[in-house]
Amino acid sequence: MVKGVILLFGILIGSFFNVCIYRIPRGESIVFPSSHCPSCKTPLGPKDLIPIVSYLIKKGKCSYCGQRISLRYPFIEGLTGLTYMLLYDSLGFSFSFLFSLFFVSLLIIITGIDYDHQIIPDLLVLWGIGGGVLYRLIEGILENTAIGMVEGILGMVLGGGVLLLIAFLSKGGMGGGDIKLLGMIGLWLGWKLTIVTLFLSFFLGGFISIFLLLFRIKSRKDPIPFGPFICLGAYLSYLWGNALLQAYFQLFL
């Protein structure tokens, strides 16, 4: 029952994330004006804004102008619901769960923006850093230790530092947004899970990119942003990173 509520809540929030993904890169308010068709600008009513359902009923087209609606909209809604439910299943209703919703929400919005525009807004990274510092401070107070903050700082330096080194050695092969993004993620995850995130990001990025090229979904000339792979790697690390590390040490050490 609770999982179903969390899933539904995530789907509803995902609808708002679509607004953020569309408007933030354009410098538009995420509050005003109300939701409207990006093509014909017609204001959308309640029947047009039911997450996932409206898209299916309208067969992926605007009811007013017939313009096709991006598949990203139901995808982000469903993805948000699923990620929230998995977080609850892993963490329960706890201090970590509440903060993880904020962290993962940023990752989803950043993924959508970077995929569409190949940019990672500094504002979102700053929000992530602010949330990460607050998370580490409260964690330290509750557990009466500064270890979490130290690990967060080490993760931030490691994550940003590794990608900065790659950017330097490759003479621009890594974007500044990716560097700042992984630094922010490192603050949340700590240095150990930042290493796992790095590995998963490059592995998933390489595997999925090859898949997209082989099946001609993307061409060699099409940009394939790295930010979504960093975000995916971070999410997987947050949930199962410690289990992956334990399995690795048992197999190879």
C-alpha cells in the first residue's frame, strides 16, 4: 500500500520535473505561467495533465494543434515514480530517505536537461551542494561524528578532481558541467561510492553509446551527453554501491 502511494507520488512529482526540464534552460519561471503546449501555447486543463494517462489517451499528440509530444514526458514521470519507490524499498521512511528524494530529484532533472540541451545548469549543482552540506551536517549531529562530512568532502574532491584531470589530459574531452556534477555527487556519496559511480558511469556510458550507434539510434555526429550516465551511476551506487563493493572484494581479494 505504502509503496503504491510512493509510486503515485513520484509519478505526480515527475510531471513537475518535466516543467523544470523544459523551462530552466530557457530561463523561464517554473511556476508561471501555467502549463501550456510548447508548440501552440494553448493552456492545458486538468484532463491534459494526468501523468502518463493523458499521453496515452491522446496518443502522444497535443489535443489542440496535433503536434507530437515528446516521449520524454511519460518517461520522466514513470522514472520518478519508480526511483522513489525503490528508494523507499531500500531505506524505509527515514532521515536518509527524505534527503535521498531531494538528491535523486536533482539527478532526474539534470539528466533530462543534459539529454535535451547538453548543459548542466550551475544553479542545480549549487542546490545539490547546499543540500549535501545540510545532509552531512544533520547526519553528523544525529550520529555525533564528523566522519560523514569528511567522507563527503573527500568524495567531492575525488569526483571533481578525476574528471578535471581527464579534461586536462584530453584537452577538453570532459565538460565543465560534468566535473561540477560529479563533485556535487561525491559530497552526497562519499569517496568510496564516488569510485563506484565513476566506474558505472564510464561502463554504462560506453555500453549504451555503442548500442545507440550500432542500431543507428544515434550517429557519430550526434552528441551523447555524459551527465545522464553520471546520474544513473550515482543512483545505482546510492542504492547498491556498498553491495557491489562487497561482492568485488569477495571475488578478487
